[in-house]
Amino acid sequence: MTEIDLDTTNRLADLIRTGNSAKAIPDIEKQISLSPRDDRLWALLGQAHFHVNRFAEAVTALREALRLKPDHAAHCGDLGIALRADGRVTEAEALLREAIRRDGANPLSRFALGNLFVSQRRHEEAIAVFGSILAQNPGFFPAIENLASLFSDLGRLQDALKLIETALQRAPQDHRLYSMLAIILDKGGNQNAALDVTLKAIALDPPKTLDMRLASFMSLTGRTGRLDLRDKVMELLRPAINETLSDDQPESWRKFDRNALRRFIFLFPYYGIPDRALMKVHSTVGNAIAASFPAENLPPRSKKEKIRIGYLSHNFGNHPIGHLLSCFFEAHGHQDHEVFLYATHIFAQDASGYGERLKQAADHFIDCRGWTDQFFANRIRADEIDILIDLDGYMHGGRPEMLATRVAPVQIHWLQSLAGCPAPYIDYTIVDRILVPDEERDQGNGPLIRLADAFQCGELFDLPPSSPSRASHDLPDDAFVFCAFGNWLKIDEHVFNDWMTILKAVPKSVLWLTSGPLPTSLSTLQRYAEAQGVEGSRLIVAPRTDDKISHIDRHRCADLYIDTYTFSAATSATDALSAGLPVLTKRGSTAQSRLAESLIRATGVPQLIVEDRQAYIETAITLAKNPDQLKNHQKALRDALPNAPLFDAHRMVRQFEMIYDHIITRYRAGLKPEHFDVVL
């Protein structure tokens, strides 16, 4: 038997710590074959299996480590943690208690026991355990963080705030505590205070990489409408991107916080970050998830007459995804394809009708609420889905960890990450030729399927014969109404300044917005407007409505829809166009900044797509001052709508059926995914 030196165990431990557990496992097993009675190696093997979510294997290895060294408290605690992950909670609790008995000074086993209690909703016991850790070690941040989160989840915000404030008295310079305080304040609805505290955390220790503080700063800046802070965001963001996503050290990317990087996937488009950087973040997250959730072999499949297509979403209901796809699924062919909709969320009290439309349109509508990834994966495999289309990506409700285990022969992403979704478990991303032109197709995007028209389709509605009155929407009868019904997070300082330039040049004009994310959203923008010499009252908010027809219909009170720049309109542009309201947009440099351009071109009336900001300003002013010219645009759009590809769901379905037939043929021939353009 060979004795393993300390350098070898340290090297193997480093592999695990840096996210290379899958690579470490065969190396550790080789060392075990040389020294089978070395408990350290068995413990490392258990940790490596644990980090790739092979919990049963982790339990086996850690049992052997504990057998070889029965009095080792850390082995006992690690085995308890692995047993909990493997679902053997009773045995896990017993081992964690034994680890605490053996080494009461070590907080890690207590911490694991507290987390076990949280997972079982034994909240008071969890609070007591976390409290006992802090009584012994007041500065143990993981216990502070988890106890504050538990208080917050239980609605005990004052207890959470008191906990953080007490910790700050002991460590007033700890930026992590300020970041935690910001999370609690944000959850309690005090976003402005949360932003102030986040700024304090950043001042104490400016983020040098793409970490959670920077993500929170970006998010809060957008949600509070603080246009004056966006430059500060970019000052921090640019060097953080370079430090985190170094071109010459791609292997180092995976060491960063995966949860933070998932937030940046959502946030980058709102700040106009180039797609090349966005694809790096996608790739980093995708590879990290794939390393932690290895692909499994698919079970043998029976021969079916139809190709089975599954669609996976958290948003099959009164949500933009549900709105856009109802007509698509209703047009879906069923002769050669069998459609399964997997709904991970059902909208409560959904009176919109979209949930019911989706249920009726599918061959199978499966309510998957509360399903674990393992149970869900087994169900999709049992359904023998040939092609699974993920509609959530890394957004709220997404299930990338399940997708990583490989639940269908071909897995596709559509509608969230519109430049590409590079990951080992995503075979293709569906985009279009405007979003990703030829020269941008190979920026690490992964294999792309580019549609012949726009990336999505819309629906035309039977609107009432006469338009609603402006008075019914608190709009002045004699004003020129510029409409911008998009997400407020898309409003940056550049487009807002240009909007104010337009309003000043068109004296009798107003800007009509949807309600903002916060009660203070409108007053914040009104202050910025007044600072530029525009009366705040000229910014008017339309209240949210769950009635889709009423929402579409009120667009007829507007004269021109004006788009945002860095993240352009998608659903809101489709809604405006469907009502016959022309949309003015500027060509962008990223996929998300070209959404409206793609949609407008799919109407066949592209005249209001302009090249730059100056042309955008001049076009808006010209149309506002020349009613006949505006009417010509409005008439051209209305005349084009009945035959526009954008509103032809059957045309869209034909493209998708071509896609499905093509890629399943490639799969069965053993060919790897590659770029593919749909040609009609």
C-alpha cells in the first residue's frame, strides 16, 4: 500500500474547490486503488460526488471514510450532509447531532443541522440552532445570512433587521452585512433604502468581479429609476466583466458565483452589454450546471408514429409567454406531431382565458407544480419526448438543472436568451436573422436556428368598431401622444434624454407609460423631466389591466410608439403593431436591442426603423408635426396587418415543423447540432 502525500490530497481538494469535481473523481479513484485505507481520499471522493449531485455515491464513499476513522467528527458531519441530500433525513439528523457531540466548537455541522431543519419546515428548531452558532461564534456569516433569510421568509422582517443591525455593531465595515441588509429591505418593499445600503456596501469594498453586490446594484438602480446612477453601474461593470471573463483564462470563469452570474444573464441586456460578453456568462453558467448535474443515459424508446414535442414553461397563462404562444399552439399541427405542455406554474385566479386556451390547444397539458427535478425528469423521459423546447432559460421558474441531466434526445431554447443559450444541455437556440446576423453568429452563441421571419408571432384581435376616448384614459384630447408601454427597466438615461428632447420640440405632446415597478416610479421620472425643462405632468401612466383586448384597444388613443434603445420592445411592440400603432425604433448592436426591428420588419412596413439616435429624434418630431405623413404610416401598417408574417401563426408553425423534422433526422443519423436557417 502506498501512502499518499499531502501535496496530492491538496491538489485533489483544489480541483473540487475550483468546480472541477467531475475531473477529480477518476484521479481520486486511482489514488484510492493505491492507498485504499486512506480515509482522506475516501472523504475527497465523497465530496467530489456530492458536488456533482451523485449523492448515493457520496454517501458510500463517506461511509467508508468514517469506517476507516470512526472518531473523525468532520467525516461524520459530511456523511450527514450527504445523507440529507440523498433524502435520508432521519439518519442525516442523527449523524449531524453525533458530529456536534464530538466537536461542538466546529460550527459547520450545526449549520448543516439548521439547514436540515429549514428544509423540513422545522423553523423554530432551525432558529435555535443558528442562534446557538452565533452565541458561540457571533461573526459566523453563513449563520447570520441563513437566519436573516429565514426570518425574512417567515415575514419576521423586524427580527431579520435586528439580527443584521446587531451584527453590524460588531463588524461595521463588513460589506457582506450591508448587502444582506439590502436584501431584507428590498424584500420588505423599501427599494430606495436598499439601494442606499447597497451603495454603502460597494463603497466599503468596490466589487472587482461579477458578484451578487454588483447584480443587486444594477437591479435596484433599474427598479428605482435612478438614471443618475447608471454611469456608476457601468464604471463598476466594465472592469468586473474583464476580470471575471478573461479571454486568456476561460477555465477560471467557473470559480465565480453561479447564482450571481445567472442574475447577470437577466441584467446585461438592460445595460447594453455586448452579446459576446453575455455569451461568456451563459457558457460559464451552463458548463457549471452541467458539471454539477451530469447527463444521464436516456432509457430505450419505443417507436412512435408522431414526433413528440414538449414545451416547458413557468408562464403558461396570463403572462407575455402565454399571450404570444396561445395562437401558436392553436395553429400547431397534430397529424405528425404530438404536443405536450409542461406547466411548472399555474396562474391563480387567471380570468384572462389564456390558461384555458393553452390547455385546449395541446394534446397533453401537464401540471408540474412542486415536482422535484428528479421526478420531473423521469416523467419527461417516460413520455418519450423527442424534442423538448425550454421557454424559461435562467429566468424565474427555469429548470436548467433538470435539463442538464438530459431528459430528451434534442433540447432547444426559445424566447428568453435571444442571442443564444450556449450550454452542454441546449442543442439549439431559436432566433432570427435580424437578432443574430451572419457576422455575429459565431460569438460563442452555440448552434442557432434562425427563423425566416421574426423570432415570435403575434395575434390580431377583433377590436370594438370605435376607438376609446382619450378622456377615459386621462389623456388630453388635443395632445400628440407618444406611447412607450415597455418595461421601465429598459428606460436608460440616453433614451429618456432623447424623449425629453422630443417633448420639448413638440409642445402639445405627452409621454404615455405603463405603471412602473414601484409607487415612486412616476414621481422619480417626473423629477428628471422637470430638471430638463419638461413639466412632470406630461408624463402620464396607464394602469395595468388583465384584460388583453382592453389593453390592445387603448393603443388606439396613441399616435406613435417610441421604442427604448438598449433593450427594445418585444411583447409591447407586438401589442402596439397589432392595434395599428406605428412603432419607431433605432437599430441596435445587440440581439436584445434589435427585437422591435425584427418585429417591424415582419409586418412588411419597415420605414420607421432608423439608424441612430439623431434620426430617431428627428423622425419622432417630424411625424408629430406632420399629421398627413403620420397618417400614411398608420394606413400602410393597418393595410399590411392581415397578411403580415408577424401575425401569421400558421406560417410560424410551418417553420417549426420544418425545424423539428430537420433536427430529429440529424439526431437519428448521429449528426451533431449545427447552425440552421429556415427557408420558406
